[in-house]
Amino acid sequence: MFGKGKLTLLGVQHVLAMYAGAVIVPLLIGGALHFSPAQMTYLVSIDIFMCGVATCLQLFVNRFFGIGLPVILGCAVQAIAPIILIGQSMSISAIYGAIIVSGLFVFLIAPFFSMIVRFFPPVVTGSVVTVIGLTLIPVAINNLAGGEGAKDFGSPYNLALGFGTLLLIILIFKFGKGFLRAIAVLIGLLAGSIVDAFTRGISLSAVSEATWLHLPTPFYFGMPSFHASAIITMILISLVSMVESTGVYFALSDITGQKLKANDLTKGYRSEGLAIILGGIFNTFPYTAYSQNVGLVQLSGVKTKKSDVYRSGIFTRTWFSTKNRCIDDHDPDRCSRRRDGGYVWNGRCPRDQNAG
């Protein structure tokens, strides 16, 4: 059994594997809705914090909540376009009103949804998992090339760094043993980031300028408002997210050998619903189980939930320090002055998609 130090490293590895996907949702939505720098800082910070809270809801199993699998929750990417549309056509308050109601919907239908899921044959759940994996391929390729919209997208340097990182991970996984093999992805990420920092340079001025603490604020953007069309839209998105989460749950069940019962699924969906409700209250976005971390569980061979607990702690502690937020600084000028290894694990500076 790994000690606390090794479990912490495994948690960091999972955080880095899904970090880009976690922060891209608030960055894209906030950018499209023209949020101020202060609003963007809060939005990304609370997103990371709530990823930890949502994951903890799944890991600490009790009578009502928690599926008990090594699962990690993050903002649902499929919600980006509908949320932007609601924000542009209605208001920010309408976004969070719809999110809260959709979370309540997921919470209430959890028992019913868990009963009908058991009638899905393995070929159906297997197809869902396959589709989830395939949808990640273009995202990975875009990030490897420097990030869609980046000025140096597809440059020889980006491709060499990306494929070099990939090759290092494969070699460690192939020839490494024990714990070294389990953290192959983490070693690759750190090595690639260090190479990028030395070749392109890195500035920590934005980090030094930031405050150390930032406390959570309910209804930061004002009290929610409720509109039928927005609510229906977010409920439909939540149903899609539940189907995606179902595929993740069954995939992890197969990997870990932990058989899922209807009550386990109910608690998993209920936890997801509560996470969405809390997301609406603290002004973040809908949550779903992240599929990229399923592959990491399989790759590392570490199936214990303890690494997930440390991972959740990393998320929540990260939120309280707004200096961590500066790594994802939305200011394009600062982005142009620094490089943070994003070509390896984050794809691009957050506003590069608007470049050009």
C-alpha cells in the first residue's frame, strides 16, 4: 500500500490529467460573456474548488451519497454552448437559476434513472465508453499541436515537445516498475513542462501579484432567476451528462472489479445532482464524471480511492490560493510574456483561441 507521499503524487497526476478540461469550461464561457478580470478569477477558482467538492461527494460513501469508485468530477463540456446562449440571450442569473433546477432534477430522478440503466446491455454501455474515448482524440491532438487558435499551432517545436512527452510516458510505462510506472504520466508532464520553461522562458510576475486567499461566495453574480426555456435546456444537458457518467461508472466498475448495484448508481447520480446544485449556488457550472481519468486509472494500475481523496484535497486547497489561478491568467499580454508548460498539459494560453 502506498504511503501519503506517494498517494499525493498520484492525486497530482490525476489533477494534471484533467486540469485543462476543468478550466477550459469557465474560460470559454467567461470569455464569451465578456466577464471582467475579477469575475474570471473567481470563476476559474471556484470551478477548481468545486471539482474537489464534487469528487469528495462521490468518494465518501454513506446511505445517500457516493458511488465509491475512483471517479473524478469536472465541468461538463457539453454545457458550454447552451450556457453561452442563455447568458447572451437572457442573463447570467438565468444561467445559474437553470443550473440549480437541473441539479435538483438530477437529484430527484436518480432512483428512477438507476433502475432503467440496468436494462442497458453491455454492448450499449461499451459503445458509450468507446464514443467517450474517441471524442477525446481530437482534443488531445489539438492540444499537442499547441492548442486550437494558437499562433504557432502545429509548429515543429510544439509537435516535437508533444510527441517527446508522449514517448517518455510510453517508455516509463513499458519499462518502469512499481510506483515509477504508476506515475508515468506525471513524470512526462513535469519533464515536458521543464523543457518548455527552459526553451521558451517563464514569468511568475502574475503569481507574485495575486493575493494568497480567496473565500467562496454564494451567488457571487447575484441572485438566480428562473426561465422555463433555460431550465429545459439545462435539464436536457444534465440527462446527456448522466448518460456519459453512466459509461464512466461502468468502465471503472470493470477496471476495479467492483460490481455496481442500482443503489450504488442512485447514490452516484444523487451526488452528481447535489454537485450541480452547489455549482449553481456558488456560480460555477454543471458537473459530470470525467472520462480521461478512467484511462489513467487503467494506465497507472492504481485503483484505490485514497488517491482520489488526496486529489480532491488538492483541488479544494488550490482554490483558496488565487495565485494558482494566475497560471490560467486570461490576460493575453501576460500570456504572451510567459510559458507555463501549457503545450504539454494545458494546450495553450487561455485566450489564444481568440488570437489571430
